[in-house]
Amino acid sequence: MVWTTAAQATPISESAYLPTTKVENVPTNLLAQVTPSAESPSTPPSPPEPIVTDDYKLPTSPGFSIFNPVGFGADNNTVFFSVSYQKRTRFTQIADGEAGFGIGLGDAYRSLGAELSYSINSFGSSAGFGSGAFNIKLHKRLSEDTSVAVGWNQFLQVRFKGGPNLGTDFPSNSYYVAGTKIFRTRANADDFFSRVAVTGGVGSGVFLRFDRTLSPGTSNSGLNAFGSVGVRVARPVSAILEWTGQDLAAGLSIAPFENFPLVITPAIRDLAGAGDGARFVVGSSVAFNF
């Protein structure tokens, strides 16, 4: 399975990779990322918003993670949707798809942002159609370019009849802590190679070595490291390389439209590490602020 998270599907628009608006285990990433910077209504005056120049006013930008959760997330009443496809699941020749949807609440700048999402882990090939789980993520913007998050993926699973119910690829109760820092290598975000996003974190469950999730009698306890590097190659495209804790993945994140918050992320999973060979996956997500 490709278990997607809101993170991937959580578009995070930037102020430079960031303030405007994340697929595989929907970790806060449903393959794209969107964190809008809209004002929170009904709140008293608070510190001014970070300065956002004309360079950063695009409604969406490419993401910087494929599977891994990142430090940024959705807030300020942002609703996001994602869908993904993998040409084959691990150790099979069966194609499958996933989807996710959720909402971002709170305010990550002034206090704390909260993401609640549901990820559909299968369209019927690996489990009963609609089978999936709920995920939650809390995130805090430490600065315009830095954010940290804690999350709990697949904390409440929902299973429907049908399909082989191959559950090993999305174990329940995967906890994580992640931080992301954006480095501005050029002043204008539209310039070539203008931004580098580095994410690091530790997590349990799905972030553990793949043999840990398969071996009889083992649990999802313990922690393992994961990390991602995303480089904004051009205005609409980022190149991503990441270690998920289980395998190496590489791909692109593409925001094809300047005025519509769609992000598409084609990638190759299992380049090294877990699995039985490289697999093609692709995800897309949209996010809207209300």
C-alpha cells in the first residue's frame, strides 16, 4: 500500500516555499503541501503576519515531500483532498489507489495548527473499498521558514469487507515528530534553484524497518529516523529525495497552474531498502481556505 497522509496531501503554500497554501501512507503530506496564511476570524489583535513580498503571492507552490510528514501543515480552516495511484503494491503485481481528505484548524503562527484527516488506504485491490484510518497532526510555525510538528497516523482504523485486506503496509499507531527548515538560496522564489527544504524526524510504526512490520510477534514500538530534501528547481517544479525509514524514494512535485491549488507528485518508491523492486507512484492534491 501507499498509505497517504494529510501531509502529503496537505498543501503548504509558501511564503517562499511557504505561506500560501502532502502520497503514500498519508502522512502530512498527501504528496503536496498547503498551509494558507489567512487571518483567523474572531481572534484579538496579535503579532503582525510575516512580510510576504510579491515574489510569494502565488496561490500554490510545489511540495517538498513524497511520503514523509513535514513540519508544516494546514490551518486556518483549510480543506484539502488528495488521490494517489501506484502501479503495483509491494510484493504483488496489483495496482491500487488511495485517497484522503481533511481539514486544518487553528493558527500555526499565533498559537497552534491542527490537522485532522481520513486516508482511504485502498480502492479495493489491497483491502475493502474505503478501508482506511484517521490521522491527526499538531504543528507550530517557529518562523516563516521553520516549522515543527507531532502526529499520530492511523490512530483509528476503519475496515470494510472485500479485497485481500493486506494490512502490513499501513500499521496502526504510527507516531512521529518532524521539523522542516526552508533555506532561501535566491531572493526571488521564481528563480531557478531558489529554495531548499530539509525535513528530519523520528517515528514509529510505518517509519520502522519494513521487516519489523512483517515479522510475527513484533510490535510497532521503537523509533526510526526519516528525512527529505526538496529543491525548488523552477517556479512550478520541485525535485525530492527522501528516506522514509524503510526505503529510498525520488520524485517531482509539480504545481501546473498559478491560480489553482493543484499539486501533482510523480515518484519512484523502493529504490533501495524495503520491497521487491522500484515502484511508480503518483499523487495529486488540492486545498482551499474558507
